[in-house]
Amino acid sequence: MTSATEAAAPAISFRSVSKSYGQHQVLFEVSAVVPRGATVAVLGSSGSGKSTLVRCVNRLETFQGGEILVGDVSLTPAGAARGAQKLNDRQVAKYRTDIGMVFQSFNLFQHLNVLKNLIEAPVGVLGWSKDKAIDRARDLLAKVGLPDKQEAYPNRLSGGQQQRIAIARALMMEPSIMLFDEPTSALDPELTGEVLNVVKGLALGGRTSLIVTHELAFARDVASHVMVLDHGRVTEFGPTAEVFGQPKSERTKRFFQSAGL
């Protein structure tokens, strides 16, 4: 059971996070506090550091400066720790099971059918019974509008269908945090809407979510908070209505205007 203290604590705190690839710095002392249960749209032009920042949360990317607090886990350039105890590789893997990740390119196992894609991690990692995992998978397939696709293989599905399966697979682990790294960027425009509707109607559900997206109208409709990055720096962070209605940065104003908002 979640205590009142835990419920009041932020889900994610970025504290002066800096990241470089060699001599090229992509994040500059990024700081922000993400409330528990918030849906944060991470916006900015291409190359602004959005995906890099989000991938640092589940340690798919390391960084050179600052700290990220995720619940009781501290991520720093030195590694991951809980209190004074540094986490080993197995403990980091367990930490990741509470963070669902939806990638740009689906990342489904092509040699497994849809049902097996969904049940593999809950059975193999969480130790669920196969029956429990199958019941959960069928429930999620119905919720993403694909109840008849459990025997299909990924290469027989459209890009939009594959991405909806990828969302269901991430939710199989019942994570408390969901990360979406531009979930519609690999899709044709006509398939974008079906995936965004699934994200809006299913994937959030009270979880803390970070959604990297170029779909500004979607962000305005769905997100509770907005973070805008420009060349690795936060230019705006706050409630959605405030950021879209009264952006503080001239750079953010121009960014929104260029998108027709």
C-alpha cells in the first residue's frame, strides 16, 4: 500500500542533468520536478534532447552531470543507488520493470506472435503463471482494439497495429511510469491518430507518463504538464494550460507559432 508520504513525493526529479556525446553536449543542467501521476508532454524541435532526457530515466542512456531521482532510486554518473546501496546489474534490471517504454520503432520480437510477445516478460521476469499472463494480454489486446490479433506475427500487421501492440506489451508489466519516445514518428499520417487515441485512452490511467512528441495539439489535449526543450535546455515547464496559454520564453512562443498554435 502506498503511504501518504510516498503519494505526495514527486515521481521523477531532474536535478541539473547534463549529457554529452563526446565533445557534443546535448543536455545542459536540466532541472524539473514531475508530480506523481502527471502526464508530461516533452516538446521541442528535432535535436533538442527530448529523447535523450527520457531515455536517461530508465538508464538506457547515462549522463555526465547531475542526478535523476525516480522514487527512492538515485541515478547519477556513478550509477544507480537506493540510499547508500549501489544497485547491481540485476537490481537495475528489476528497477526497469516498473518503467514501461514505448519506442519509435516498435521493437517487437518478429519471431514471436502477438500473444507470445506480450506474455514473455511477465512470465520470464515477473514469474507470473502463463494463465495469468494470457488473461492480462487478452484484456489489453481488447483495450487497444486488436482482440483478434493474438496469433498474428508482427510482420503481418500495419505500423499502427504494431505500435498499439508495443503499448500493450509495455503495460503488461503494470509499470508505475510510462515513457513514450515519439510513438508516432515512424507512422504514416493516417495511422498516427489510432495510436494517439490509444495513448490518450489507455496508457495513462493515473500513471506518471513522459511523452516525447511532435504532435502539439495532442499534447495540449492530453498532457497535464508540458516541458519544452531547446538545444538541451528547458525553456518552459509547468501546467499545460499555463505553458500553452502564456509561455514565458520568446523561443517557446516562436516554436508554438511555427506549429500554427
